[in-house]
Amino acid sequence: MKKQRILITGSNGLLGQKLVELLIQQPDIETIATAVGENRLPVQEGYQYLQMDITNAQNVDEVIDGIRPDVIIHTAAMTNVDQCELEKEACWKLNVTAVEYLIAACKKYDVFLQHLSTDFIFDGTSGPYCEEDEPNPISFYGWSKYAAEKAVINSGLDWAITRTVLVYGIAHDMSRSNIVLWVKKSLEEGRAIKVVTDQFRTPTLAEDLAIGCFLIAQKRTKGVFHISGKDFLTPHEMALMAAAYFNLDASLISPTDASAFTQPARRPPRTGFDLTKSKQILGYEPRSFTEGIAILAGQMGV
């Protein structure tokens, strides 16, 4: 039986790392990891690594022509919301133009494109959202991701869009922080922290997101899918749950609201996802936030 060939963009990122780890365990899949620069994955066996700059149309075409993947899972993006607001040109180049280059190559070589998107395409007035709800971004990051979605939808390709929410997890080089690590570190150092109570999300364990992407890629299931955690929480609730799990002093956590922070980009107040479609069509079953914290703790050797 011919192995399914899956190419991942952004393989050095948090989701990229988790996808490679998951896919190399599947006997019927050939995994190709790509990113800009050197391979930073802890595992060196079981997959092929290639450098690919998604903002270079010729480079994208050459790599995809050479590999001829069945599926591309496109995880690479500029995701720092404030940076996107301040560096609009760079954001558009990475989040929209690069997607157009991938679409062109996928058309040419008949590749299924799975594109990663975000809850930030919504304005956050009426979450949790289902796949059919109308996008209305309130930040430049949100607009760039929405523009990329439109390009994919109107491409004429076989495609899927995987939207997600507030991804947390541990990357190999630990360069990325997340709410769990931040709370743990702050409280261990005896630092008081203020955490917002007026934003709502369904935080997503990186391993769960990787499974959701795999379920789509495996069957090349077309359409838009919401893949996130199942618990609808405020960051303040997440912080209290992390403190409770690690048995740290929760009295150092004080509630505040988003108006206490001045940030270049606006955040949608109430997003989160309705997972009915992903559960029914893909059989997707995410872990709870507490289970997610336990997985992180295990990876940290706590």
C-alpha cells in the first residue's frame, strides 16, 4: 500500500513539532517537515526535513514539485497579535501572500491543502462559535487570517480550514511560554499576577490540535473545522486551575479586566468554539484543561 505523503510547514513551531511527533508514529504516513532555517526538532529520525521559505514563491514550487505530497498541513504564520498590528506588511506577507504561493503550488501538483486559522477572525461578541458563524475580525492579525481563509475557500482546490483557540503546550526548546507555564513560574517566584476575567476562550492543548489536524489529513476531509479544547474559561479561571494543580499560592492571583492593559491590537472578548461538527464528522475528542495541565507537568518532569 502506498504511504500517504504529508508535508508540514512551520515544523519548528509548537504545533509543527507535535504534528511531526504524531505523524512519525503512523506506519502508513511519510512525513516531510519544513521550516525556515535549521531543523529544531528533538527527534531526528522517521521523517525528512527540508528548508522552505513560504514567502518565496519559487522555493515553495521547487520543494512541492520535488516532494509531491498528498497533503500539506500549513501551520506557519505570524501569530503575535500585537506584532501583526505594528508590522502589517510583514504580517500580510507571511499570513496571506505565502498562502497564495502554497495555493498556486497545490493547484499545479494536485495537493490537498489544510490551512490553520484562528478564533480571532471573530469579533468575540457571541462565542462560543460554530463553523457557519460570520467572521468579523477586529485586529489586523484577524483580518490577515480571514483573508487567507477566503483565498483557500475560493482557490478551487481540495481544502480544509482548521480553526483553533489559545494553543498551549511545551515546545522542545521551551522558547514559547503559555498561560500554564507563566502562572507556574510567577507563583513559584512569589510574584503577584493580574489575570483578566472578561475574556473567554476554549484553550487548546497542542497535542489535541495535532490530532485534529491528523484526523482531517488522513481522510482529506473537506471544509471548515473548529478544533479546540472543550472547557470554556476565562484566563483568570485558567490561572486558578494551574495554581491548584501545582499546589501554588492562588492568593497571588488577582482578577482584572482587559482595560487594565494597553495593547496595540484589540482582542475579541468572548470566542471559544462549538465542537459539535468536529466530534461528529472527525471523531475529535479533546482533553479537559486539567488533563492538559497534567500532560504539561509530565513533560516538565513535575
